[in-house]
Amino acid sequence: MANSLSNAALPFTKALLQPEKQCSCPVLTQKFQPASPKILDQLSTRRLTPARAVSKTKEALSSIIHELEREESTAKNKQRNERELADCWREMLGEDDWAGLLDPMDPLLRSELIRYGVKAQACYDAFDFDPYSKYCGSCRFTRREFFERLGLAEAGYDITRYLYATSNINLPNFFKNSRWPKVWSKNANWVGYIAVSNDEMSRKLGRRDICVAWRGTVTRLEWVADLMDFLRPISSDKIPSPDPTVRVESGFLDLYTDKDESCKYCKFSAREQILTEVNRLINEVYPKEEVSVTITGHSLGGALALLSAYDIVETGINVRGDSRAVPVCAFTFAGPRVGNARFKARLELLGVKVLRVVNVHDVVPKSPGLLVNEKTHPLVMKMAENFPWSYVHVGVELALDHKNSPFLRPDGDLVCAHNLEAHLHLLDGYHGRGERFVLNGRDYALVNKACDFLKDEFEIPPCWRQDHNKGMVKNKEGRWVQQERALHDDIHPVDIHHHLNKVQ
């Protein structure tokens, strides 16, 4: 009897849920919003007595629909969490421009962004920025001990090459130099590294991943004022481009392409160091494997990540002999604008995928191009596209807000808003626009490694990461001296000229 009554009530229940139709019952005369077919099917299987069907108000039915939608959302999230990265790595690298993955935030994409952000953060943690050290401007660790010394022994990557740039350019606040006369190099700074996933990690990732990590500035933001702030053709520095109107910021281009042949570290430009190593890895070391190139960087390092991603694809070293193209993706954090509208169009045409993570209160992503940028009226933008100060952001933006975190002080200064660890903290707690901020396990104390951004109630001291005794050790005579550091004799591979001929 109950079953027959429930079945009799089903047509009436479905009628209530149809869009733009009114219930014939005098008690219920309001219109109802349409529900998805899946929700309707689930609702039709629920057993309702005639009395309940008639007496249910619009609010009660809406509550049932919302409950089913929550169950559906929970099921989708569970399914997402259970996915294996090896099965969807192309999606994580922007195959579909991260459609549907940012809001709500896909858990797997979040973990991948943090994983690459940690690799960019490692550049800061390993960099010697102490002007009282004769090794200021270098990396504090050798390639083989790099990840282990940083507490990242499980990273699953091996560094194949360190990257150096010459300080003889007009970005003085990006470089750090020792105040002592006897230094490791007068004209070079360590700016990042190239690493490759080992066999175990490659199985988890579903491919062999080549990661290029760029260092940004350490604490100060004065480099923003140092920008020459004018665009010049990217082809003017021998970077290939069939479109002469593709322009990028002059200072970034100098940092990427300049070299000092009198310096053994900068005998080859950062550009030449990257292209030769990526070409070697793709076409000689792993010619038969599935490979990806993922480039990451923070701040000014984010700008260099975009330049190198563009260069790798425009040069064509990611295309193998059988015409298969290795995907190239850039994950940048707090990066500035790099080029004009033509630069953006060319990146998209080449298939370079870019995901930019920014804090809406950070000033760096808003520069250069304060007057003319992607937010300018299209007509004005069209008129100003050939001007030397017309900039446009590229790729997909994931905008975070540090005021949504209950851990961070809402009145943090500009350096705090720009801090990379703060960005990783915001990523860890971000679940989508309008969603509650809930951490997924990343230690919030990391935020204060190099700044003072956490609220005092958490009792984490500011700038707590310090080098032990600032590198001072006791020698055999019992005197305190600066510890000697092993620098690299294999700075540039002996066959670099061989690979350089292939990429020029």
C-alpha cells in the first residue's frame, strides 16, 4: 500500500521540480527552480507518502535538492582525491587550461602547485645572501646534497645543472655581492637549477619530469624600481621570433641573455645554459620516454620562467625527431608582467601553458604596466599596443587573498604580501571562492621563515630560519673562520658547444 501511494506521488513531485511550471495544488502555487536531471532521478527514487508530498513546502523540497547536490559534490571530491597523478598529469599541466580545477580547487592540482612552489622556495633556502660571507651570491650546497640538506630528501628529483647569471646588468637589487675582496666570483650569481625526476618519482608522475627552478629576490622589493620599464623586441637578443612585434621587458631580457666571457660561471648566458641542458635531456638522455618540462619561479624568477618557457618552445627543442612535442608548462608565483599583447598571443599559439598564483594585495603582479595593461579598455589598448610600456599578463590566474587566512595578520607589509611561503600557505588552505579557509596539512610556521606575517597568538618568531653560526667553524688551531665551501668544477659541461650548435 505504501509503495503504491509513493509511486502515485512521484509524478506530482516531479511536476513541482519542473522549471517555469506551477503546481496545480492550491496550497503550493509558487514556481520552483529547475534541478539537474541527476538530482531529479535521485529524488524520484525517494519514497514519499501522499500526505508528505502534499504538505512539503518549497523550502523543504529545496532542502532535499541541496542535500543531494552536497552528496554529489562530496562524491566528486572523493573521486578527485582517489585519482592517480600518473593518469591525469597532462590535465594538471594545463592541457585544458585548468578548466573546472580552480573553483572549487582540485586537491591534486593544489598539491602539484605546492610541490613546484617548494622547488622555487628551495632556491631561497639554499641561496647565500649574507654580504659578510665570501660566498655571498652562491648556492650553499653542492648539487648532490642539495635536496637532502634542505630537508627535501624525498623530493624524488636529481639536480643535473646549476644556473648562473651575470650581475653586470641594470638590476642591481636582484644580485647579492660580498663585501670582502676575496670572493668566489665578482660578476656572477646563482639563479636556480635544473632537476629531473628519478625513476621512482617518474612512475608516480606518469612521465619523466624536467623541472627548471628560478630564484627571485630574497627580501627586498627595490628591484621593481630598477626595471627599465620599457619593452623591446625579444628577437633583439637572438631569441627566435617570426613576429618582430613580440616585445618583453628590457631588464628581464638582459638578465636572461647576457653573459661575461671573462667569468667561468657566466661564460654562457642563463639562456644558453637552460637550452643546452633541456635539449640534452630531452633528445639524448630520455629520447624514448614520456617527458614534460615544468618551469617554476617566484617574483622576478616568475618572469624568467615565462621567458625560458617561451624560448624552449619557440626554439623547438621540445619537438623530437618524430614530431612529438614535449609539453611545456610554467607555474609562477607573484610574478610581474613580462611582455606585450603580442607576447601573450605568441605564447598561446605555441601552446605554452601558464598558471600564475598571486596574492591580490601584492604589488609585484601589478607591475610593470601600471597605466596600460590587460584591464585597460580594448580600444585604448589597441591604440597603445606599440608603445614601450604597454604590458599584458599571460596565462590563467589563480588569485588568493591573505585576508582570508585566520593565521596571517591582515596588515602585513608589502614584503609579507609578496612572500613565497605565504603564497604556499594560502594555496594549502584555499578551496574555492567563498569557501572557508581550511589548511590541508602544510605547517603554517613556515610562513615566518623569512618574514613577520603570522599573528602573534601563534607564537612563531619572525625570520626564524638562520644559518648555523653564519657559516663560522673552528679550524685546527681553534680559531673561528669562515667554513670553506665546495664550488663546482663542472660548471659547464664539456660538450656544451655541441648542444649550443643545435639550439641556435
